[in-house]
Amino acid sequence: MRTTIEIDDTKLRKLRELAARRGERGYSRLIDEALEGYLAEHGSGADHPSDEAKEARIARLLALEGSIGEEEAEAWKARIRESRRQWRAP
């Protein structure tokens, strides 16, 4: 189902960056995962996370396996900047 939500620019930028690192074209799956985790943890009204919430957290963390590190990200950014600089040159 589609819906409209308001997300501030900073969070939206971070969502797009995370989706790109995961090789996803959009961020709907990220929003869905976040909502699942939140509802699993808070939906029951319990003060402590359920086993399902803990498993969801672990699954989210494991999904990050293979994410690039800061050094590699900076190297990519430098290559992109150089590519753009050359592209704009006559």
C-alpha cells in the first residue's frame, strides 16, 4: 500500500545512502524493516523487547554485512568527484 509521510531532509538523505549501499533502488524496504522492528518492540505494550523484536534487530544488523567502510566510501567519493570534473571539462 502506498502512503505519504513527512521525513526531514537529513533522514531522507541517510535513507537514500543506506539503500544505495545495500544495492536497493529505493528506500521502501528500509522503512518497512524499521516499522516491523518498531512494532515488534512496541506494539505489544511490553516494557521489554520481545524475542521477535530481538530477532528482527539481529536480522537488520546481519543485513549490513559487507557494507563499505569510511575509507572505501571516501575513495569512491574522490573517484566520483574526479569523474565529474573531467566530464564537465571541454
